Amino acid sequence: MQNTLPLSALGPRICVLGPSNSGKSTLAVAIARKCNLKPIHLDQLFHEPNTDWVPRSAATFAALHDAAIAGEGWVMDGNYSTYMQQRLARATGVILLNVNTATSLFRYLRRTLFERERQGDLEGALDSVKWEMIRHIAFVTPGNHKRYTELLAQTALPTVSLPSVRDIKRAYRHWGLDSGRGG
């Protein structure tokens, strides 16, 4: 783990960033549970419930996003770069899960093929393997690693960077978090 800030140093509004399937939602829920904060999953705000991940209109997502960040205490997971600066302006801390592409791909396949329930899931949606998502993870996400690292270097907010699964597990132990997965 690159730094060992106490969880309390991140304040009451924490952004959890990182590539798809890096564990953002699970971490957000664990932190929210421990700190009595509201977990907010941007994927749930961006997509219509009871669909196969159909996006909402841009105006609807913007309104939902703005209402969510106005809250006094939250742990918000997701990237959605268009609204990143607004989110960071309200945030009191940032956690970056910067796992490698192979890990993200493995987790995506495991999630869609074997897990029926997960943190941050879309109500009424059943995950299935989508070539568009594989392409996104394999070709778009790698470029985001550097961008998110640079973003954290430029912010004055307290930040924690967790670049590997091992570092994420250490953070869970360090902060006394329960993933809700039995370990």
C-alpha cells in the first residue's frame, strides 16, 4: 500500500476511482458501512434500472449526479470523467484502485459468468459478457491508469493509491473493513 492514511483522514465525502472491475463498489460499501456514510454507485445513476445496462439521458444523469454530490456524507464509486471535477470539488478524499488490465478482465469475466449478486449492481439487470465491455477494459482502461495517477498528484485532497489487489487487501485490513464476501 503506497500510503497508510487513516480512513478518517479522507473525510465524509470520499470518491473511489479506478478501472472497471477493480473493486470500487465493494470498497465503497465497506467504507460506507464502517463510517456510517451513504454508498453511491455512479453506474446505478448512469443506467436505467431493470434494463441490460441502458444509459439514462445525459440530463437525467447530470441531475442525479448533482443531487448525489450535494449530500453531506457519501462514498461514491465510479469515474464518469465528464463530471469528475464537480465531484472532486465536493469530495474530502480520494481513493484510487489502479489495478492492472489483466485483473480487471479476469474480474469482469468472473463477475458476469459466476456472480449473481454484487455490490453496486444495477437493479433488475443480469450481467452478461459483452464484447464492448471487454474492448473497453482491454483498450480504453489502460490509458486511464496514467490519467488517474496524474489527477491524484494534482489534487490537494487527501488521497490513497492502491495499485494492486494485494494493496487493496492490505487497506481493508488496515482500515478494519469487511468486504461482505466472508473475508
